[in-house]
Amino acid sequence: MKKHLILVLAIVTVLVVALAAVAQQRQGAERFRQRREAQMKALDTIQQNAAKLKTAMEESGRAMQNRPNYQDLSEDERAKLREEFMKRREEQQTLVAEMEKELMRLKGGSQLWREYDESMEPLKEILASAQDEKAPKTAAKIEQRMAQCQKQFEDSLTSLGYDPTQRPRSRRQQ
């Protein structure tokens, strides 16, 4: 009787572990599919914004060639021309900012964390040096700057749809 019970328990344990592994594999496949879709969407957005940016820059170039001499314009005409130039420039900067955001989305969370860790390393070294040299004011300023960088990074992750509290497993700090 005990032999049968042990055998049944062993089989049930193996089945539970196998089902958990299959479920985990499905979750991994789903995450991969979602990441792939997000990357493809980001690529499409980048391509569309690049085309818009190219068109805007070409229009800006044509406008510069077709405009009269700047010195010959009245003050009102100059102000209007400056406003048009600033408007075009702001539109182009908006497109570039959107493209940069999509590039960050393409990199993915793991790469973004890796780049963040690498960028923070010099500050950590300076902080350690300030603490060794017993410079509490300097150390406090460095810690404040590090906190600002951390907040900006977390805001960037949140805007990209990542949870800033969830570090990728391979990059978790001890």
C-alpha cells in the first residue's frame, strides 16, 4: 500500500512540475510575442516620423531658397519669418523626440537598465571617493544627483510602458 501511495505521489509531483513548466513556457512565449509586436510598432512609428521629418526639412529648405533677402524685409515680416522658423523647428524637434522614444522602446528594458547602470558607475565611484575623503556635503550632492537620475530613468521607463520596480532577472543588483 505504501509503495502505491509513494508511486502515485511521485507521478502527481512530476505532473504538477511539468504543468508548471509548460505554463511558464507559454507565459514566456506570450511575453516574447508582445515584445515583438511592440518592436514592430516602434519601427513603423520611426519610419513614419522619419518620412515626416524628411518632408519638413525639405519644405524648410525650399522656404529658405524662395524667401526674399532678410535685410530687405520690414520688421513685421522678419518677426513673421522668425515665428514660422521657430514653428518648423519645434515640429521637427517633436518628431525627433518621438523617434528617440521609439528607439528606447526598441532597445527593451534589459538594455535600458544596462545602459543606466553603466552611466551611474562613475557617480558611484565619485560618491565612494567623497565618502572615503570624509566630504559629507559633496557626498550628499552626489547622492542627490544620483536620486535625480534614478527618478528620470524611472519616469522614462514608465512612459515606455515598463514597470521601473521590475528589473530584468539577469541585471538585478544584489
